[in-house]
Amino acid sequence: MSPTATTTTTTTTSSSSCWAGLDADDAGSRHDRPGLFLPNRKLRHLQAISVRNLVVTPPSRPRGKTIDDEEVPLSLQSSSKTVAQDAARPLHQSRSFTNLQSASAAVAAEAREQPTPPTRQWQRRNTLPWNGPNPQARQVKLEEITSSRMADTWFSIHCDGIAEPVYVSEVVDQATNPSFRSFDLNMCGPAVSRLDHVTVKIWAKNAALEDHYMPLVELQLCLQSLQFLGQSLDNFHQPLPANSILFHFADGVYTNLTDLPPVVAPVPATHSRSVEGSSALLPTSSYDALMRLANLDECIQDALTTRDKLEAQINSILEKNQRALATTSNASRARDRLALTKQAVATERKQLRMAGKRKDDLLASLQARPDAMERGRHSQATTRSHLPDAQEKLGASATLLAQNTEEAKGQMRRISEDLLAVYPIEPVADKPLVFTIAGLGLPNSNFTDVDRDAVAAALGCTAHLVYLLSFYLSTPLPYPIQPNLSHSLIQDPVSAALPQRTYPLYPVHVQYRFEYGVFLLNKDIEFLLNKQGLRGLDIRHTLPNLKYLLYVLTAGTTDIPARKAGGIRGLLPGRMARRGSQGSQDSVATAGATGLRRGMTDGELLGAASDKGKKALYATASVA
């Protein structure tokens, strides 16, 4: 990294006029103030260094000329002198003269009384050397200007009395304003971190220097002479000179705009008094104070001498007893190894005991397995001996279950026939799918212009019939019903956002509450149909769906069984034989006989009965 060029030593000064009043005007207008006092500004507070307006090759100085009295800028200027200078100064044509209209042509046209040509907006010809219309030429020129300002840079920090640099930065490639990484000089020790004088060297290399770095700036300064720019450069808008070095401290950014030493105001003496005359007496230390100070110094020297003697004695004793100390150290190490060995032996014994216990458990398990297998075989043989009896009991239980199921179906048929006798559902003539219950008409969810009392009574009978069917079919309703004849109620415990839970099944002033109650009743009927494996015609058809359900429940293949009275089957057999509905027997006779002849199962008979119920329902509605 040896430079090929001569080392240049540059110190940035405040020669520019824009920095003349920085400390007075601009610093006073800014709100930022340095947080470190001048005596406390040391190398340990320096965090980073950056360079602004990097110039590797200084611009060449323009060729000068002899300055006489007339060329002095501050020379006296009078009116006659100015007129004489203007008369002696020759006129120069502008660079765009060739593209402008000649004034002589216009004068000649006026002389010949010819009309003057119309005024035209002439465009000046651009005479800059590289700002032509060719973009490639402009790009090449811009790249040349940019490459001349960009370079690879790094810096090093040196201190007096230390041969090697205390810090060497990384290399920042191709930058005009390089900013280096932060660092901490506290690792160099107090001999460096407490200094306030430092030498900073900036090394640079551009495309012209190839692989050789040249020393660009060598700055020797005192940290107390730096000028404060602000806590950051975001609000700093003053132009900086070329190769400006910025020092980043904990309280802000500093730079060396001037080499003048800082002015530190002397601290006024607290005990001094202004006394007129040159013969004023100044206070000084007394004799006793000087004697005490001398005695204190002697005591300190005696203490230092005693410390040196004790060190020498201790070193001599250690040298004499070196063999004994070595033996003591070896004994300590041997005791430590013995303790570790005993601990390892105890651990191995514990693991051995656990392994032995595991072995005993496994042996006991192996010995218990044959006994368990023998007991299992005995239990299996016993189970096999009881298996024929269990199979016979299973067959008997299945037969009993089927018999009970058939009897339950028969009892359900009888109960349905009784319910049909109590609440007969009959069609209305000349009105399709319109039925009456107990002689009371009930429209299919259309309650405009109806008899309110008749509708309330019909809904009360329907609600009571649905309540009884749910009880006998052992099917809980999703919407519970409170049958109170013409003042029946229904509840909705399912919906969560409703303000009320109970709705009337009779017309009230609030029409939507009544209609919602009828809707819940229709949902209960649909639920009972679904539990029986049926599908309703339409949820709004209250009585047609209920009639369809009762048709299916009263369908069967045998006679209706007698009612059980006090646990005695067939009580009052003559009376029970006469009970039953002739219409029900007529509706199921054909299907039952056909099913018996073909050997149909109960499911097929139930399906046939449901189909027959649908056909009968449609036939009744069409005939009506």
C-alpha cells in the first residue's frame, strides 16, 4: 500500500466567506447545542468519521494575470472613469448571433417601403461543448465527470508517541461522500482514549491511480477546536469545503472549519478580592499546612517502601518453599480426583441397583405369564361351554324383541285409531287440500278474513293431537306445546336472538307472533313425519301432513289388538272387538292381504301403507 505520489498535507481552513459568521449567526439560530464540554471531548467519545465533497485531484488554478491599480476590486470608481472604461472596451457579439435575424435587413426593407416579414420566434443555438442533442455523448461526458469525483477511500487514526496507527478503517468503494463504520477506541486503553490530540490521514485511489493509494488529507488537530454542526446533518444546509472531515460524537457532528484554538473563559477565583494598588497582600499556605503536607509525603514514601519490602519477602518465601507448595497443590488435585472417582463409583452402583431391580421385575413377569395364560385358557373353555346356552337365550330374546315390536306397532295403530276417532280430520268439499278437524276448518297458513274463534279452536285441537302423538310415539318435540284448547301456546327454545320464547296459537293483535307460532306447530308436525321416515307434502299444510301421518300409523296387516286393562289382555273382548274404524280396515285390507300372500317384510308393508296413504290423501282431495 505504498503511495506513488508525494504525500500532501492538507489542513481545512475557513477561508470561504460563507463560513465567516457560522458560529455567530447560524449557530445561534439552531436549537442544537453540543452536549460535551470542551475539556471532556476525548478520543473515547469519538464514534465515527465521514468525508464530504471528496476531491482526489485538486482543480488546477487558472492562469493569473498582472493586477494593476485599475484591476483592484476595491479601487475607487467614479462616473467619468466608468464612461471612459465603457468607451475603451470593444463590443463582442453573442454566441448565438448566427441564428438571429439581421437588423440591417429590417432597416433596408423599411427604406424600400416593402412590408416587413412577420416576426418569428428564433431559437438560440446551444453552444455548450457537451450539451448537444446526442444522448450518448452527454452520457459519456457525465460518466467522465462522475468518475473523476469518485474514489476508493479509507482512513487511519494516529496518536503522538505511538508508532502504529490506533485504528484503520475499511475501504469504501467508489463514493464521493464516504461514510465509514462506527468504532470504539475504548478498547485501546486509557493511554489512547483519554487523549484529545489526534492525527487523521485520508487515503484515496481513483481510476487514474490504478492499484496505488495516495495520501489525500493529513489532519493534525485538537478535538477541543472542532466546531459543532448539529446532532445530525439533516437540518444542516450550508455548503462544505472540499475534503471536509466530519467527526461523529455521541452528542452530534463536528468538523474543523477553523484551526483557531478554543477560547475557554477562565474560572473566576472564589477567594480573590480586588484590592487597589500593586502592594496588595495575597493569602498563602501556613507553615503548619506545609509541614503536614511534608509529613504526609514522607508517610506515603514509607508505605511504598514497606510494600516493596513485603513483596520481596513474599517472593523469597515462595521461592524457598516452592517444593512444599508444589506438593500441596498435587495433594489438592489428588483429593479432587478422589472425590470425582467416588462420585462416579456411587453413580455406577446406583445404576447397577436399578438394573438389578429391573431384571427381577422382568423375571417375575415371565413367571406370572404362564399362570395368566392358563387362567385365560380355562376361562375360554368355560365361555365355550356356556356359548350354546347363550345362543339359545339370544334367539329367544330376539324373538321376544320382535314380538314386542309387533305388539308396540299394533298398540300404536290402536292409539292412532282412537285419536282419529276423537279428532277426525275430514276433507272440505270443492277445496283441494283443505281439511277440518273435529268439524272446525283450518286454512293452510293463510289467516286473512277468517273466523278468529273457529281458527283458535281448530289450532287448539291440532296442538292437542300433536302433543298426544309425541307422547305416544316417545318423540320429544323441538318446540314444546302447551295445549289449552283455544288458548294453546308454543315455545321456541332453539332460536337465540328472539326477544320472547312463548308464542300464541290463536289470533292476536300482533299478527306476526301468531303466524310464527303456527310456523313452529308445522315444524313439530314435520319433525314427527321425519322420525317415522316420511316426507311431508308442504310445511304450510298443517292438517294434510297430520292426516298423512295418521294414515301411515294406522296401516297394518292384522287386526287391531285389544286394550290392556290392569295388565289383563283382552278385558271386555266383545266391546274391544267392536271398536275400530271401518275406514281404516278398508284402507289397509288390500295392502295387508297382498303383503301376506307375497311374504313381505314389515318395512315393505310400512312403505306400501305410506304409499297407499298418499294415494288415498290425493284421491280424497281430488274427489272433494
